[in-house]
Amino acid sequence: METSFRLPSVAADPIEWGEALAAVLGYARAQRHLRIAWTPSHPEGITVSVRAYAYRVYDCVPPSDDDEFAWLDVLVVDGINGKMDQNAITALKHAADRAWPHVRTAIHRAEGRSFWDLDEVEVGRTPPPGTTGAALADAWRECAATTGIKTALTHKLLHHKRPELFPLTDNVTAPRLREHTDDDVSLWGVVHRELTANREQFDAIEEAFARLVDGAEDVALTRLRLHDILLWLQASRKWEHAVTAGKATAEWARWQDEGAA
């Protein structure tokens, strides 16, 4: 396996595979301090540790089992910095209800394939009619056409419901992806190209993350989410923090021990 990721949207230079693993481990496990000035049981105040990133409150919340978007699927979007008020929550639920038939169609047409297994033309700017990509695009349009529902909320909603089919991008990561688009290649197309060009590396990091982050409340992440995490950490200048935190985890120590063995 090639030992580095080559992800132009994430970084100009290759990213060493172990550094990428440390970054996603840090995203899953890093904590930050939260100061609470006063409570009835702690009048002197208390400092607690909470998760620094959205893994626990977004990725680890399972989507609804219903053949629809439930309110849970809408509200969990706020766990990844959705910043939604009542108007946005209501609008997003209405958009989700309209998007669901297209999502169902995409699932049927995909026949078990994931986003990265689709033909590149299906994730371009004009996917052919009748394809999985066309249904994915229609689901996206139902949401994005709704007043107050833009790129970030749309992707966060759709990805959480079907993390193997919908990419995740927001206002932080979209500009980095946009730098690599052209007349045929959309934001989704950039993600698809980077996933297929680094297939072995993503095979390995998917497997390693699922094996290492294996607590009772943990969930495995698809390469769509892993790509988004790597890109977001770089674009938001959180990379060094996440890598440092990742290398301090028990999961990193286990991986190091496996390599030594």
C-alpha cells in the first residue's frame, strides 16, 4: 500500500498515513475543558471535560430506522455545529420529507454500492438520468432549494442518514474543494476522485478506525466522513491539535503495539 494520502483539497503535500490516522483518532477522542461558574452542588464552580469535536454527538447518534426522515435525523444536525433555530429546524424537516423519496430511489439504484463505487460521471455536475447519482442530486436539490437551508445543513442531514452515499461538506470545507472543480467536476466529484485515487489508503484507515475505536457507544466511519474530517481539520486549522490528541490516545498506543509486534 502507498504509505501516504495524496489529497490536493486537504494539503498540497502528501499526508503520511499514520498522521492521518492520528488526526481522525484525535477527532474522535480529543477533549476540551468546560468551566461552569456555579451550580447548587458546586457553588465554588467546577471544570469538566467534554468532547472537543462532533464525533460523539453526531456520528455516534444512529439515524432513525423509519422509512423517512424523523425529527431525530433533523435535530442531530445541530450536534455538528448546525446552529439551527426553530425556523431552520422546521424548514429542514420539511425539506427532508421531500428529499426522502429521492434518497429511497438512490438506495434502490445503488444496489449496495457506496458513493466511491459509483462511476465518476454519476457524481459530476450533470449525472445521467436514471442513475444513482441523479437521485442523490435530486435529494440534495430538494433540501438546498428550501429557504434558509444551504450547503452545510443539507449535507449534514443527508450524510448522517446515509453516510455511505452522501458526502459531507460545509462552509469551511467547500471553498477548499471548489479550488479543484472544473466545468465537469463538482464538489462531490472532487471528493470522489480523491477517494478513488487513494482507495487502498482509505480501505486501510476505515479498517483501522473501526478496529481501534470499538467501544460500546462508538461507530465506524465511512471514508466519506473520514475524508471530510481530514479536510475540515486542515481547513479549520485544528490539524495539529487533533494529531497531538490522537497520539495521546489508548487507541494510538494499541496501533503502535500492533506495528511493533
